[in-house]
Amino acid sequence: MARPKMKVYAVRVGRQPGIYNTWKECQEQTDRYPGARFQSFTCMEDAQAFVYGVEVTKCRPSKPTVLEKRKLPQSPTPVPPAKRVPPMKDTIVDRVKRVSAIPIHHDPELESCMAAWEARQIDAYVDVYTDGSSLGNGSGSSSAGYGVYWVDERFHSLNQACRLAGPVQTNNRAELTAILTAIRLNPEPSRPLRIWTDSQYAIKCINVWMPRWRSNNWKRGYDAEVSNKDLLQEIDKAIGKCEIRPTLEYVKGHGGIFGNEMADKLANEGARLPVLP
């Protein structure tokens, strides 16, 4: 009977990168995690290389050696029967001592690859979560705010919890204002900005409809004014000044994603602030 192949799951980008033995453990680290990267392997070396961002070269199992049938010479003396060795009865202390005695091998090539991988992460996206909130949205007494949450701890001083300016206190205006604020505050303009938002409206406005509205003098159809035109025009100008165009990514609201939950909290705090003059 063929021996089943070993299978492990390598998580490069997830809640806790590493190597896991079961699909369930892998899912716990990657499910609903933005930009998660993971893969299954039947070779531990390949799995480790994937986690560290090193190019994976498939391990090839060595072919079993086929023993030739041949006659062995008769032994001049009889061979005594093999005796069964009793199992080793060692304590936990003995096992710890044996493990502690194993020398730690430092692989300069692997350490160099790890350093290069960490450097690439520094050059990757600047991630930010934005959200809008309108308490009593749609009513005459609604109060709106917006939140901006930067993933990198170095930029937490730029996190925002603000009351929405102006007489129109809608959730859509708060969402657009949060995105505009993130674009203007990008602390490292030479790196691509990735904005995570749970507003499908904002994403479609900026990525799909805005180019068409711009070419049509910011009108829908023949004479209908575009809603929130003032904010969309400001976003259009801000994007035009960026060295690298920001990207908008959708994240499901209230789905347990930490960055989105933090932006939501900041937006609600902003909505409770006093009315701006």
C-alpha cells in the first residue's frame, strides 16, 4: 500500500505567517484577511521557502533503490538471533537535555533571503483603512463623521476621528471625505497607497463613474448634477497630484477585520463631536 504524502500549508501573508499541518489551521490565519497569501506543499523545504519569500524549487523525492536478487555467501559461523532492545525510558528532563544539545545551524543564504524579503515588505503598500458614519442617516438631525486608520504603527499619529463639515451629514459624504483625507495625508508619497473601504459607492464613484462624469462636465446624462460633486472633484485633484495613483480595495464592513473595525470606531467618535462652524 502506497504511503500517503505529507501535506502542509504555508502562510506567507496572514494573521500569523508560518507553516500549518491542517487546512483548518490555515483558514484561521487567512480567512477574510486582506491580501492573504498561502499555498499547500508536500515538501517542508518548499513550504519554508514560500513563507520567507524565496523562490520555490520543487523537491523531488529520491527514487527507491531496487535491490538485485543475488545469492549471499554462506556465513562460516551461525549468526545469533537478534535481541529486542527495550524502549528507552527517559524523563522530560532527559529529552530537554537532548534537544538543548542540538547545535543551532545558521544558514547565511537563508538569512540573506529573509533580510531581502523584509526589505521588500518595507517597500510595499502603505495600507490605510477609511470609514464614514452618519448617526440618524437620512434624517434632518443626522450627524456624520469619518475615520482614518493607518496600519503601520509609525503613522498612528495621523489617525483621524473627525466630524463631517457642512450642512449635508450623509454617510456617503463621510466615506468620500475619509478617502480624500487619506490621500492628502499619505506619509510616504513615493510608496503606493492602498485604501481599504467598505463603501461600494465610493469605490464605484472613483474607479468607474468619475472618469465618465469628468468628461461630461460633472453631469449625469444631459443635465442632472452628480451627487457629492464637490468632494469627487477634490478627490480627482488629489489623485492627480500623487506620484503613484492610490488603489481602492473593498473590505466587508463589520467582518472582524481589525483595520476596518478601528476605522469604524474612529468614524463613530467623529460623528459624536460638536458641529463644525
